[in-house]
Amino acid sequence: MTGGDAERILTRMRILGLAVLTLALGCACATAPSDPARAAQERELAEAEARLAREPASEEAAVWVGRRLGYLGRYEEAIAAFTRGLEHHPDSAWLHRFRGHRWITLRRFDRAIADLERARVLAAARPDEVEPDGQPNAAGVPIGTLRSNIAYHLGLALFLSGDLTRAADVYLAALPLARANDDRYVSHLFWTWIVLVELGRREEALRLLEPVRPDMRLLENEDYHAALLHFRGDLSRDALLAGHEPGTIAFATRAHAAARLAALEGEQDVAREYYAQIVFGGPLAAFSVIAAEVASGALDAPAATGGGAR
């Protein structure tokens, strides 16, 4: 793909973006589940809804209905479920945290920031808790806590909205929480590195990568780990992307890393090409896809420089 091809794809995606996003993110699949995983997710949603019907005053039950809807791609319905829960539990850090995540999915960064800021205040007033996984890793071990996930998503929403300074403050302040395990650490460092580099703080960003080891104990975030090794110069672009094809979260994460470093090193056409592949291939809810949408628009702006700063 040439730089011109990449630009044409990005232009087409921007023209069609609103319609595609509304269709893909806002409506449920009308056909029956075609695979066992989705059928299991449908059953889990039905169980969550049944529990909420039995326990209408349960904060936890309200949270799980929204989460299960989100896993099925029914994002508008998930937000509606969290909103109904907040009518009964207005001071729920959990409901604000998860609704904030889904506002990011729908590219409503302002609303995401408002929810996640509120969640951070509420969570600070209570002991931190491990966040149970709705889609567990192979080991069945959760990697995040309420506070670490709030910081992770708040920093991301601020970054995507263009508020890089506040995003950096959130990410750096939450580093101690992120060090709880290697999976949380590498995902947290990925976005922290990008934010700091976008702010022109490259040396500080590189220092943060010093503790990253090739042999870290990871349960699910191998792609973020590989991206950090690429940022540090320990993993080539070819090695980073080998065996990964567009259309997967793994490719989106790795190609996003390749694009960021390419842009930083002045390879704007290479960065545009990767951003185009990410945006065109999806999956639409992946954070690196959303970030690529933002970054590709910045790269095409007349004032764009170096790392695609907005």
C-alpha cells in the first residue's frame, strides 16, 4: 500500500465513519449466535438480566447487565443499563467506571471523562477492590482493580480528547497501582509512553521503559509488551508485526505501536499506512483502533508534525 492509497482509505473512512460507527456500535446483531462463544455470552446476559429482575436494588446486578451487553457489542443498550443503575445508585464508582468505558467505545470522550472523573472521586473514598473479569484470561486471574482500571480508562479518554497534559498526570500518578502485576504494567506503560512522547517528553518516556524485561510474566497483554520492546528498540518492526493480520486486536495494538514510532522518526507515510490498515480493519471497539482514528486525522492536518501531535 502506498502513502496515497493510505490517504484515500482514511478519507473514505472519515466520510463513511459516522454511518458505519452508528451501525456497527449502536445496534445488536439480529441473527442467531453462530458460534459457541457468542451463544455463551447470550446465556450469561440472560442470567444477568434474570438476577437483576430478582434483585432490582442490587448495584452488582446492574453492573453485570451492562457489562454483558457490552461484550455482545450492544453498546448503546449497555450505556442505558448503566444509566438505569445509576438512577438507583448515583454514587456507584463501578457504574460510572463501566459507563465511562462504553462512552469511549462510542467515541464520546467528553462523557467518558465526566463519568471516569466521578468514578475516581468515588473510588478514592473506599478500599480498592480487584475487578472481576467478565471475559477471563486462560489462567482465570484478574489483572486490574477498580482504581487501576479507572485511571487506565480516564487517561485514555483524556488522551483521545486531546488533553495530553492531564492524561500524563493521570497515568504517572497511577503507576504504583499499575505495578501490581506485569499485565497491568505493560498496558499502562503503553499509553503512558505515547502520551509523554506526544508531549515532547521522549527522554522521560524512555526512562519509564527501563524496567521492561523480555521475560515478563504475562497472562494476556503480550501485544502491549511487544509494543514496549519495539518502542525501546529491542524488537524490529518486522518482528513486531510478524504473523499478525489486520482485523484483530493484536494487529491493531502492534501496528499502532509501529505507526507511533514511525511517525516519531519522521516516517509519516509509513505511519499513515499503518493507521489506514488499523482503521479499515478494526475491530471498531479496540482502543488502538480508536486512537488510530484520532491520530490519522491529526497526521492529515496541515499543522501536524513529528509524532502526529494534535
